[in-house]
Amino acid sequence: MDLSTGLMELLRKINEEKRKLEVMVKIFGRKTPLELSFMQVEKV
């Protein structure tokens, strides 16, 4: 996700076996869990 969209993210879990990340995304003032694959994110 691009932080310039106004979304705030917090990494919650890393599942190396499934190659997935769980992040909490704040949208419209509410925290929403989101699962992403390693291929959907990039290291900054």
C-alpha cells in the first residue's frame, strides 16, 4: 500500500511458512486487518 493514499498501516504478524503478512489498516477512523502476500509488499 502506498502511504500517500492517507492509509496508516501497522505490521501485526509475519507468517513465513505461508509467506503472508497481516497488517492493520486504518480506514475512515476504523482499524481493519488485511492479509497480504510477500509479493504484494516491498521493503522500504
